[in-house]
Amino acid sequence: MRGSVIGAGSFGTALANVLAVNCEEVRLWGREPGAVEAINTRHENATYLKGIPLSERVRATTDLEEALAGSEMVVLATPSHATREVLARAKAFLPKGVPLVTVSKGIENETLLTMTELLEDCLPEEFHPYVAVLSG
């Protein structure tokens, strides 16, 4: 199985590492080229999870198309205030018929939409049955 995590902060990176236990490959998308390079070369996200080794199955990228290609599950771990913008850029590359799991906390400031409502607002209806949320 191949999984994708969009958002290389502490939670996204931790979830990518957990997914790597059961996935052959996990692609982790991040905005910062330096952090992406460090994840790929040192297998550590020193900015958000210093000292925590990452599985070699986790491969980071700054390219959304690369991150999402062939994915069988997508975890959206972007901050709530950035989710709409990132989703707009990622929408063309999202695989169809796979779970889209949002783990972002909070609501969108401007619209007061929850993250599942935001995903349904941004994505075509064919994606709606696959939207899920993980919280705790």
C-alpha cells in the first residue's frame, strides 16, 4: 500500500511514520525544501520531531503531484488556516476513490467551516463519500 501525508509538521510527520509500519511507501509533502531534504537524507524532521528517527519508507517531497501519485490513502495534516489553499493546489492530483482523512484541528477562520465541511466545499461531489476525520 502507498500512503500520502500532506503537511510535514509534527503531527503529519508522526502520522507518516506510523503509516510506514503498514505501507510499503509513504510520501510526505512539505513546503520547506530544507526540511524535506533533511527528512530524506537524515530520516529526521529536526524542526518538529528532533531526535525521533523516521522510517526509510517515508519519502518527503515539495511537489504535490509527486506526493499524491499512486496513493491509496491521503492524510491531510495542514494547519486549518492553510488547508483551503493547499487543497486548491492539490485537487488536480488527488486520487479518486481513496480515503481522504483530515487530521487538522479547528475551523477555517473566514468561513467557520469544520475541516470536513471545508473539504466538501472545495472538492467535487465524487470525493465526498471518501472524506473522513481523525481526532482525539
